[in-house]
Amino acid sequence: MGYVILIAGLLVWSFGHWLKRLAPGPRGAMGEAGKGLVAALALAGIVLMVLGYRWAPVDPLWTPPSGARSINNLLVLLAFYLFAASGMKTAVTRWVRHPQLWAVRLWAIAHLLVKGDLAALILFGGLFVWAQISVYLINRADPFWSVNPDVKPGKEIGAIVGTVLVVGIVGLIHGWIGPSPFG
């Protein structure tokens, strides 16, 4: 049953995020209420994914390589930085069009490195595919990209410091509810 709930969560999450791209007319007609619907679908998707992942059996598919935890931590750090960079419009956003979606892809790859079971493949592989399709849908709807102007070094420093702090806090919480990413 866990797998079904996990897949349902991925579908609900994806539908909510893709609604604007797949049905722009109906989504636009919803106005501000549409934002609430998207937020509710995202939250429901997260809850279903978490519950489905926790309730899914551990069916091993491969053995994670030794040293994968260190690579995982570096990729997660980079993913968190890209997410912060997106919101703060730091220098990296001059070269990376979809930093948040790159963050999701790196985060998913990082977790697939350290988890070798079917539930992890469904969850993290599914979110990787969601991010890939999201980039395609966004680029199809808006093929032209305007590069952000130069940014002040303070923003970059703020994004880096914030990233390190948030990764530390998330790692601590991760250790309380699941495996510790720090060993």
C-alpha cells in the first residue's frame, strides 16, 4: 500500500505544479484561488509522498557505493545553494536558468546514491523526472530566457552563509527522523 500512496503523492504534486502549464486557461480563470489550490495540492502531495515512503517495504535493488554519503552531502549542499540562489537572484542565476529545478535534480541524484531500494527509486527518481518534465514545460511555454543583471557580492555571501546554516539544521532534523547524513 505504501507504493500506491507514494505514487499518488508524486502524481498530486506533479499535477499541482503542472496545472499552469498544462491547463493555462482554467488555471488563469481561478485567479488568486488557483494559488491556494496549487499550494494545497503541493502540501497534499508532500504528505502522501512522506507517508507512502515510510509505509513502503524496503525492497533492495542495489548496494550504495562506499563514500556515497560524502558525495550525497556535497550534492545536497549544492542543491540548497541553488535553491537559495534562485530566491536571492545571485550570480549563478546568470548561468543557470532553472536553479530550483536543478536543485531538485541534484537532491534526487544525491539521495539515489545513498538509498538503493525501490521506494527510494520511486520517490527520488520520480521527483527527478518531475523536475525534468517541468523544465521542458517551462521552456516550451517561454523559450526565451532573460539573464539576470549583475548582483552585489553581499547577496552571494548571504546565500552561501544561509545555505550552510539551513543544511546544518536540515541535517540535524534529518538525523532525528531518519538516517543522519553526517555519520
